[in-house]
Amino acid sequence: MSLAKIQSIPYGKEVIKIKNISLAFGGVKALTDVSFEVKKGEVFAIIGPNGAGKSSMLNVINGFYKPTSGQINFAGEDRKEMIPEFAAKSGIARTFQNIALFKGMSTLDNLMTGRLLKQKQNFLMQALYFGPVQKEEAYHRDKVERVIDFLDLQAIRRTPVGSLPYGLQKRVELGRALAMEPEILLLDEPMAGMNVEEKQDMSRFVLTANDEFKTTIVLIEHDMSVVMDISDRIVVLDYGKKIGEGKPSEILKNKAVIDAYLGVAD
């Protein structure tokens, strides 16, 4: 599947359809008969208690887990499973609940790894480093510098990420994903462990990426004030089953969601 096919899908139309997905590890059921749709250009949130199957669902979408049953329709094509390399090449980028950066490398170098799939020169040409390789590296570095400017990372561009505060590491990980120029960005608890100011900054970056870059966002987040503020639609999981789906205003009034997760009604 080419990026062009995904890019040709009109905004507001389904780009991912999860069809009756179940996932089990031995006798443990992580997901049971879950279905929902993600529309191009929206911010779509997956919420639920700990252990509800949220991260497992993201892992199914980008191919880290193979579902026990069900199908994924991606850009109009039905697939029994995704493959990580196919997902990445098709425009799906991912951040993780536990930060997965190269701690000894600088912010700039970590972001450059997000361009690897877009590099066309082979290893030998890269080793010789002349002509086309230099031109290609300059092109990719320019793309990364734009992400650095977008995320206000100029002051730490040469700093090893392992020495950065947690909130900045989260931002660098978002930057690496954005450096891939994804059509769909999967964010697994991008604001976990952040203070109020850091959450406000991250929310702004997510919304701006969605608006300016036209990136479809699928995120997991436990801070309900953030979810309700930035999401267009929400699906709610509990013990691997879907118990609610709709706009934030609808989720806040859903009795099953209130009983299982939110705890209080308006």
C-alpha cells in the first residue's frame, strides 16, 4: 500500500476500521470482540482503567501484536494482522508508554532516526559519504530541524536525551515520531508523569500537529480533563471489552463508562 492511497482518503472518512478484534495470551483475554473506526484528521482517544487493553489495541494497530481473531481495515484494505514494517512504511508512527529513546544520543540524533525509512541511499554510499548522500542528509536534517523548532527543542538539540528531565524526553519521543511525517500517530500516554504546565504544552503540540500537519491522532491518556478537551471522539475499554464510544459530551453521560471508569456523573 502506498502513502498516496492513504493521503487520497478524504478528511472525515474512515482510515482505520477495527472489526471484532480479539487478542489472547494463553488463557488471558486482552481484547474481546472490539470494533470501532478512526476517521482521517481526527483526534481519537482510547480510555479505560488500567489493564483494560488500551496499549494492546495500539499494538494490534501497528502490528506488534497479532490478533487472535477479527480484521483491521486500513485505508480500504482488510487485513487479518498488521506488520510493523508495513505499518511504518504506510505512514503509522508510534510513541510508547515507557520512553524508548537512545539515551546516549543527542536530541538531534534521536530525531534523525525517525527519518531512516525515508532514506534511499544504501549503506555503502552512506559510508563513503559524498555527493547524493550529503544532499540527502541535508534534506532529512532540514526536516528534523523543523520538528525541533515546532517542539521548542532548540536549547537541547545537542544534549544526550538520557540527561533530560522526563517531560522533555517525552517531547523528544513525540518529535522522533513526527520526524517520520506520519499520516497516523499513535500516542501511548504521552502526558503520563507530567506536571500541569508540561501537559498543557504537550496538548498544544498534539493539537497543532493534528491541525497544521493534518495528522490523524490516536491516543491513550488517563487525564480525563485532557481527553475531554482535545479529543473529537472516544472509545472506552474495560477488561478488554468496548463499553462506550462517542463524542466527549456523550461519554460523560454514559452510565456504563461512569460506573466502570469515570466514577461520577455531571
